[in-house]
Amino acid sequence: MELFKYEHRKLWRRKSVQIGVLLCFLYIVIFGGLLSYQWFTFGSQDDFTSSFGNNFDGYSNIRQKQEYAKQWEGDLTDETLQEMVKDYQAQVQNDEISDYEMTDWKSLNSWVKILWPELEKADEPYLMIRYVDPTQLTNFEERREKALENFLDINWQTDKEKEYFLNMDEEVEFPLQYRWTEGWAFITSDFISGCGVVFAIFLAIAIAPAFSGEWHNNTKALISTTKNGWRKLAGIKVLVSLLFALELYAIIVFSSIFLQIVFLGTGGADMPIQCIKLIATAPWTVLQAEIYEYAYLLLATLGYTGIILLCSALTRSNYASLLLSLAIVFVPMSIAQFLPLWGQKVLELVPFVGDPTDIFRTNAYSLFGKTIWSPYLLLTIPVTLGIVSLPFAIRVWAKRSKI
């Protein structure tokens, strides 16, 4: 236990770790969370030229939007949609942002554009919901089903995959239960998915010197003469690194959830994810989607930690260890677009390379003749890769230590 405490303190005392955790907190929680809620994303808009043009009034603006959306809450039927579009068109008459900012116009326009593409006018520069005739917006559920089938056809889905997702979609309850979408869309589509790359950078900075640092600091001879030796120290370093990963995750995630509750509250947690992306097939609520995405972030964090430790054991330089660890994430991201689809799917199973927002998509893997929805593998494979890496990291470092 004393050795564990010593290694834990030694890790946290490094300036690079302290600065890294601080920067990670500032970037995700303060810049991406607090200032986004209060200013960049949810502050009332003066113009559309820049998010910095928003007013610093996100808390009150969110409350106003939530209150305004309550008049439409409930079953999302043809009649409800028509009334929402009519209301938007009435609010937009003066062409003042403040007049229609309260409306859920982004979701409205997305729904209309997906389900009634024949009503779009090529020569019309405005949003479809500005000029479309609300009375033409009929057969919402039937058109959504047709749009989903068309999407599966053009998305290169095999017949088996198409059948898989259509069967999944049958479990979605209709009519959809509408709530104010903007807040939950920000959380599930933007905020959490953006945390992965940031986590990767600062985890690598903190953990990459775990094994290579002993070579860097010329402590090999000292370790060999201690009563603990490399065996016990290797296990302690693994445990300390995993604990640090959990600590970083807890600091960022719990702070982010706290801000979410303060600014957005919990209203609308039972809204189906189809209100965020209409042709999503998973029969999930937005709360379930958020839980999945945070679970993905946690397991990817642990998986990536194991891979970093292996990279650290393979090198004798902190810089080489850091670069190799970062390359595990950023090289696949850079080359994925140049690979065939199967290659892209393989790379997405690397921690933080995949995207937790796959819960909104229809991506699947075919393994042993079975169709597996991508979120299931994105949840399990990254952490498995990390677990498999740990014994190799210990073994490699042990072998190098005896040289």
C-alpha cells in the first residue's frame, strides 16, 4: 500500500500532469460546458455571424425556450407539426432573430427537409419552414418509415442489415413524444463525443512516462536493488495509471453532469432519440443515449490507458512513448477516409477513434454470419484491447529491465 501511495503521489506531483488536468478541465468543463451553456451555444442571439455574438444570458434563455416548447409537448402528430410550423412562420414575419429564436426551428426544419423533400425550392435561400405550406405536412409516420427505408437502400446496407434495422425500428413507440430538443441534442450529439480526443491527449501526457520514465530517469539500477523489484512495481504502476484515468474521468464527467443539471435540468429525459435524429432506429430515450455515451467514454478511457502503458513499456524515451500513444488515436483518424469501408470499421474499434454517436446511425458489423450493431462493439472492443495490452506491457518491461 505504501508503494501504491508513493507512485500515486509521484504521478500527481508531476507538473505536466497537474497542468494537463487543469487544461483538460478548462477546455471541457469551462469552455465546452459552462461558457457554451451561458454564452456560445445557448446565449440569446444577436446575429448568426459568430457564436461570440451571443449574449451572456444562457441560463435565462434556456428557461425561456423550455417554457415556450411546453405548448407543443406530447404526441408529435401531423397537427402538432403543422401548428409548430405555423407558429414559426408567424414569429419570423419581422425577420428579427429575437422573434423566432424561442422556436425549435432547427429540429423543425430538419424534419420537414427529410420527410417532404419535394417541397423544397432550389431558388429559395431561406429555410424550408419559412415558405412551406403547413397544410401539406401530412402522413408524418408513414413518410418517416419511407425515408428510413430509402436511407438504408442508399447507405449500402445489405439486405440482412436492412432487415435488422427495420426490426429494431419496430420497437420505437409512435407517436413520438416531443420535448425541447436543443439541449439534449447538444449533450448527445456534440458535447460528449467531443471529449474523447481531449481525453486521449491528456491521458497520454500523464501516463506515457509510466514505464519509459524509469529509463529516462536512470532508475533501473535502483529498482533492481530494492526489495520490491520490477515485478511489484510494474503491477503498482498499472493500478496507479488506471486509478488516475478513473480520477480524470470522474473530475470531468461529474463536473459536466453538474453543469448540465444546473442549466438544462432533467426535463425531457424520456424523449425518444428520434426527435434528435428522425431516422435513428434505436428504441432509446435521450437519457439512455447519454448513459451509453458516458459508458463508452469510460471504457474507452480504460482501454486507452492499457494501450498507453504498452507503448510506454516498448520505449525508453518519454517523448517516443508519448508520440506512439498519440499516434494510436490520431493516425487512424487521419487515414480512415482513404480506406475502404471495412478498414474504416476496423479502425473505429480503437479507443477514441470510434464515435459514441453511432447510436443515432445504422452502422453494423457482420461477425460469424451475425449482424451486430456498431455501438455494442464500440462499447466492448476498446476496453478489451486495453485489458489485453496490460500483461504484455508488464512482460515487455520486465524483459527490457533484465537487459
